[in-house]
Amino acid sequence: MVALNLIKLKKLLFFRDGINYLISSILKKFIDHNYKNYSNSILLINTEKMGDIFISVDFLNSLVHSNKFEKKYILIQEEYSNIIKKLGLDFVTIGYNKLYYRLNPIYRYKLLNKLSKLSVKVIVNISPERGSLNDELTLIPNSEYKIALKPKSLFMTNYFCQKNNLSYTRFVDSDEKNIYELYIRTLNIFDIKLINWDKSFINLSSIDKTNFVLIAPSASDKFRNWDSKYFQKLTAQLSHKIKIVLIGTEKQKKLLEFIKNGNENVIIKVQLNLDQIIDLFLKSKLFIGLDSGMSHLAILLNKKMIAIIGGGKYGQFFPYKKSANRIYLSHEMDCFGCNWICKYQKPYCINSLSVEKVLSNCYELIEFEE
């Protein structure tokens, strides 16, 4: 039965990729490719989420401080457009609506035509995972060179991935799986030195540190979450020594209330903007998070951090930029690297991690006021 379901799934994916490939082929015929006088500019394509932008910031900052390209463009989802400006990165940001792009052919055509008219020298697909849509955004517009991080894709069938590969100029690396390291190797292609982004690059009002631990207890994908009961117990024990601030979205408020459990030493903050989130990070003594965008932000801001990461994509995102102030926790298992296709009822690589283990690491990183 399992084998039969896998066969059906593969057929569906092949059909989906075939439709996308046909649409791309049609769109390509209507896109204006008359702009052949390529400018010495670069266009980066990143169709993924907030954390995928944060992990690329050192790479973006290095491009900004090099003199290799006259203009630097980046295409990201429009809800994240403010991140680039807030972090002081000198890019022309092109925001787009991912859902509209997928469903609206007119919107799709207009965006591709807009990108094509830039006529940049290089387009780099820096999305951590290639898919048919970010390949399309890279391969259809005008450019002299087209680069992707790797020649394989988890989100495309091998046949159509290989067909798209024929249109790429080169790939950064076929063996390195860590995304941060792949960005460094991309810089090497252009002979650009890595310049780590520093929080002094952004304009903030004076920050007075306060005595609290910041916790983001929910990832965008629920299967990456540590058990909410564990977070409740951890928060209760930590709150005897220090205030706790729980952050999340409006949809996560019920979870945050469960973790707070009426504790007066725990504060809940939801639906914060980027300025408010950064302010909390910089004021906090310690951040506790998951395999999520908030943990990428903690690393970027050089905060003391404990990240509960699991093994689904261990090594692809976390851990990176290791230091004594960053602790990555998971319960090691022989199935690490499963890409979150878990063979168990729940991911034991996360949920076998004890509250006591996390708590002891908190005590290692910060001194609590008695």
C-alpha cells in the first residue's frame, strides 16, 4: 500500500512539473528578450520565507560592500521587502506576491517581463531549495549568466530538474549542503570577500538591556515544534529566576496563553513588526527558539541563543556560525536528514529532548539575578 501511494505521488509530481514546464515554455515566447546590452548588474531570486532571507544577509552585505556590480536587485516576497531596507542593505528590492504569481498568468507575465527588461549580467537563484517557479524566475528573464546554488531539487522530479539544469550557466556546489556555506562559495565565484553584517549598520534608538529571556515557541511548520507542554514547564521553571517574554503571531496566541498558564512573570507579545522584534532581541539576555526564522535572526544579531532544531534537515540550515554563545539542541538519531519525512508518529529527534537539558543549557549561557 505504501509503495502504491508513493507511485501515485510521483506521478502527480511529474504531472505538476510537466504543466509548469509547459507554462514556462509558453511564457518564454512572449517575454521581451530584445534587451541584449547587459548592464553590469546582478539580480538575486529568493522566493522563500523570512528565515531564508536572514540566513542570506551576510552574503547580501558582502555584495553591497564589493565593487563588482553597479546595481544590485533582489526579488523576494513583498511581505518581507522591509527587511532589506531595515538592515541597511543597498539593494533595489522587487517585492512580489507568491500566490498571485502561481495562480495569475497575467501577473506572472508582467513580473517576468519586468525582470527581463532589467537585462542584468547575472541572475542567481539563491532560494535554499529550487522549485519550478524560482527556476522560471531565474531562467526566463534576460541575463548573460544564470547561477543556482545546487543542481538538485527536493521539490522537482529529477527529469524536469535536469531539463532546467541545461539552461543554467553553472551551479555553486553539488556536495555542500549547508546553505550558509553555499552563500560563501557563491561569493568565491565572484571573488568577493565575506563581510559579516553587523547590527551597527541599522539605525536604532538607544537600547537599554533588560532582564528577560525571549522565547519564540512555534515554527511556521508545526512538525518542527517542541512539545508545548515542555515549553510550559521550561517557562514555569525559568520564570522563578527571570522574566519571560513569549512572542508569536496572532494565530499562535492560544499556544502562548497555554505556555504562560496564568504566570504573572510571563509576558505575551503578538503580531510585532520587525522593529519591535529586533528591539526585544537586543534587550533580552537570551533567546530560545526552534528551527525557524527567529533563530536565524538571533544569529544575525549575535544573541546568546538556544535553538531546538531536530534532525529533519540537520546541517542544511542549522547549525552554522557556531560559537560558545549558541547552543543547538536535538536528540540524535540514525534517521537524521529525513527531510522531515518522519517514519515515527512524531519527531522524536525534537520531542525526546528533555526540559532539564534545555534548562541546564540556559544556566550555562546566562547568570540569573538572585
